[in-house]
Amino acid sequence: MILCDRPWLCLFFGLMALMPACISSIPAGSKPRMAPDSESKATIYLINDTYCDGTILVAGTEIGTLPNDKYTWFQIAPGSFVIGLNDASQPSRKLSSRQFVVQAHQTYFIRYFARSYPTIPLVEMLKLASNPSKGVEIYRPEDLEPVSKDVADALISCRDLVGNSLP
């Protein structure tokens, strides 16, 4: 009894059915979903709860890209520093940045959440059309906000982790 008269076609569709299980936004060998405890550093979870991808800046240094509806974590020495997000499609355009003071052996959860879609006046649209590399300023520091562990757990549970260049 022959189940399929074209075995190569059956093999192709069989492999395609298995593909979703093999695809992940976390590259092999990258970070675990949750950060390990650190006695000497603070742990920061950064969650993108918006419609756009952001380039992450920590103390002025780019550490990676945070796609929409994803999260990342990193550990950093205690102290005061600025976390910022720039538009990944136009890196010179700031989305948000905010100063944070962190302590060793503490965990902080920060959500990027745009309160509203940016509105672009007609004059700005014309400027953008004539010079698309300039971008439209949509900077709002309040969009980068600390959230509770409960809120962060709910957000992280339905998002994929992405890596960054910090440990």
C-alpha cells in the first residue's frame, strides 16, 4: 500500500510540519530566559511592549536591538546610568531614555510602552518625504517605565527573549 505517490513531496511537507518546533528567536548558546542571581551586579529586564523595534543603549553604548513584543535582560554594576531606545529603522531617532539608579543583588523590570502612536503633522510628513533619513522626533522619556515583578512576569511569559552584548 502506497501512502504517497511522490515520496519527496511527502518528505517536504513532513519536514515543514516540524519546522515551527525548530524555529526560535533565541540563537543557540545564548542567554537563559531568566537571569542568574548576582551578588555584585544589578539585573535589568527590558521589555518592549510596543509596535516598533528599538536599538538599546546603556550608558551611551549600543548593546543590541529589542524587537517589538520581545524582552532581554542584562547585568550591570551598581550605580547611576541611562537606558535608552532609539528607532531601529532610523538609529538617530530617539524613542526614549531615562536615568536609573540600581543597587547590587537587586532586579529591576523596565517596560518600553508608547502611550500613543506618534502623530505626524502634515509639515513633518513633508519634511520626512523630502529627507527620510532625518526621521520624525517621537521622544518621550516617560515611555520607559519601571514595572512591578508581577506585571513583568505577565509580560515576559508571552514574549521571546533576545540576546544582547552585555552579560
